[in-house]
Amino acid sequence: MQQLVLVTGATGYIGGRLVPRLLEAGLPVRCLVRDRARLAGKPWFAQVEVAEADVLRGEGLKAALRGVHTAYYLIHSMGASEKGFEDRDLRAARNFAAAAREAGVQHIVYLGGLGAAHKGMSKHLRSRQETGAALAAAGVPVTEFRAAIIVGSGSLSFEMIRYLTERLPLMVTPKWVDTRVQPIAIRDVLAFLQGALERPPQGHHVVEIGGPDILSYRDMMLTYARVRGLKRTMIPTPVLSPRLSSYWINLITPIPASIARPLVEGLTSEVIVDDPEPARAYGVHPISYETAVKLALDRTQQGAVETLWSGALAAVPRGTPEPTKLRPRDTEGMLLDRRVERFRVAREDVFSAVLRIGGEEGWGTFDWLWQLRGLLDRLWGGVGMRRGRRDPVNLQPGDALDFWRVESVAPNDHLQLRAEMKLPGRAWLRFDLRDTEDGGTEVQQTAFFEPKGLLGFLYWWAVYPLHLFVFPSMLRAIGRRAEQLSQQRAVAPDPSPSP
């Protein structure tokens, strides 16, 4: 029988990617969260145990850790508030470690921050290492991986690099952009974390991990720009302090100043692997920074459903009593506009209505706007609306649909379209269906846009006012069509022969 593994921080970036890897390896997994509802939309939710606990207060830890062999500690308090996160981290780590010792946990695996005291460390990096020491102080063996920038779509440091490079053709850069760092790809971090299960724990074991490249932040931003085909100019200045830089990051990116400031303070510290020997024992061969960037940007390889940007589709909790309209989101390089409606119609009828959009039947509402957008696309050398559709009632992956392409379709579950019109970026339109408690159907309609450079960002906000009435109206039209199909099905004669 496989030994039970506990993952804390399963709603976060690292934990959310680690859990499915552990499940694929056939391991029984328990997730520790404060609110189980935050996991309800994960595709692997039904495959894990869920334990609710509060590490800061110590509540629920005894039950959460019962029977656990190895516990992954992936908790960080920095996002809660800029002030006092060090004390919160220490208190949480001490509570967790004490409960782990009492429960007989054999091994704690922790992901902390790379840095050496003799080179000078920021408050943030020092706190990460103090947290590792606090976990080990209770006597449970701890494997502490220390990493610098983690390169992957959704990681905090990489997202800062992404947004600054995408949106600023001319950058006035502070001194910290010349700080050297050793970035590592998210896939390599996950490989190290998973590899810890195969090695016997030995006291407080520190493993410094990093990729093959040692780069400055300037190098990383310019490499990102080259991969994206963007031309960027940087003008150094000694004026921007970490505080001023954090306010600038807050303005330009989705990262709030409360997180940006300690993050930027950490960017002023050189973080390079000093002792590579412990990491070699894991047999992981990290990929280059440029390769990691290309993988982080490759939406196609990530797949239509499992990526984190589309994981936001599950953010509306089950049982929400009324139709919900969500404001646009800006996450992982994607601009999202999602709307939710519920209809008292069977799921199959709603899905049939979704499959009928476009072509000769039109888009259900504001067809003149869709035609105008198609005309503009043709003037710019695009495909326009002239392709129509192959079949009036069915869609298959690969089908053309006006200026869209069917990227993914699953019966009574979802339809995802990829835009093929001329755009300063890439766009998708997706419909997800699920049953409601009253026997009806909920439809989540999401427009995704990955802007390329500042022009793409400006384009999104220029057309967004149209979304405010086109997309809700489209959903209502789908609901009306679904009701018609339901009524037609109800009066249709039974095709089965009489006895």
C-alpha cells in the first residue's frame, strides 16, 4: 500500500501543479486547505482527500496530519499583507512542525528561497530560510529545496517579467535589473519535489536548485522579448527604490504593491546556487531559461482544459444562487472576460444551442457587429466571416466557424473556439456547461485574450465596451434557442415502434 502524502498550498501555484503529478504516480494524496470550496473546481478534486485546517491558529492540524508519511509544506503568508509576513510564516511553520511530530509524520518537504547570508539577503529571502529552520526545529526530517525565480506561466516572478516586458516598449530600469540570478523551470522544480519521495529523509537536508543559466533580470527580460518577437529598450536609472518600483509594478501588472515590494527587495539580492552537489543526486537535468520561457508561453502544448489560465473557469462555486457576472481578470498573461447564466433547460438542449452559433444562423444577437468585425478583418488581410461553417447543427475539432476555429469540443460539456482573425495577440472563446441543483444548466462563457505587446493590451480595452452588451446578449440568445429545442423535443413523436 502506498504511503499517504499531504500537500499544503494545493490552491497555489506550486501545489496545484504538484498534486496531479503525485496522483499520476499512483500516490494517495490529502490536501490541506482552509476552505475546501476553493478546490472544488480542480479536475482532480474527486481523487484526493481534503482536510480543512488553519496553520496560523493550529486548528485542525492533528486530524489533517493523521496517517501521513510525507508532508509538502508550500505555504507562504506574503500575499496576506506586506507587514508581518515573517512572523506569520514562523508561527505557521512551528504549528505545522509540532503537529507533524505528534502525528508521526516521517518527512517534511519544503520549497524555500535561494540565497546566501554572506552575499546579503532581503527580508523576504531571509524569512523563507527561517521558515525552513522552524520546520526542522521540531525534529521531523526536512528536505528544504531552495530556488530563485521559477519560470512558468503563473509563477509570481515570471509574471512580473512577462507583464513589464509586454507592456513597456521603453523601460526606465532600476539598479536591480542587473542583479544576477539562477532561474529554474517549473517542470524541474516539480521533478525535484517529487524526487524527494524516493530518497530517505536525513535531518535538515538543504538542496539548492537552479537552471543551467546565470542571468541578470535585464537578460531575462530581453530574452523574453526576443522569444515574443518584441523590440525593447532599457534605460538604467539609480532613482527607483524598491518602494517606488513596487508602486510601478502595481500600476503596470496585476501584482499588488503589498506583494511587489518584498518581492522587489528580494530581487536586489544575488541568488545563485553555491553548492550544486546535493541537487545532482536527484538526477534532474534542468532546461535552459529560454526553453523554459518558450514552454511557459506555449498555450497549445499546455492543452485546452488543464492549463491554469483556463482553470479560472471553475471559480464560481457550485450552488451559487443567482447568475453571476464577473469583471474582467488579468492573469498569467491572459485577459479574461467571463459571464455566467443559468437556464431551466436540460443540458443537452443548451449544448445543442451552443453548437448552432455562427454561420448562416448568425450569432443570435448584434449580427451586424459580427459582420462589421469580419469586414474589418478582410480589409486587414484576414479570413473575415466568409468561411461560414461545415454543418449547421454540429461542430467537430478543426472545423472553421466564421473567423474562429473549433479547438476543442466535448458533448454536453464544453466548446472552445480559437480566433483566426487578424489580432495583436491570440484569442479564444469558450463555453462550459454543468448541471444546476434545480435540474437546469449553467453556462460559463469566457473570452480569453493573450495580448502581444502594448498594442494588444490597448486593443483589448478598446473592444471591451462591446463585450458588455454583445456577450450577455449572446448568452440570452443561446438560452432562448435552448428553450425552443427543448419544446421541439417534447412534442416530437416517439421514434420507437409501438408494441
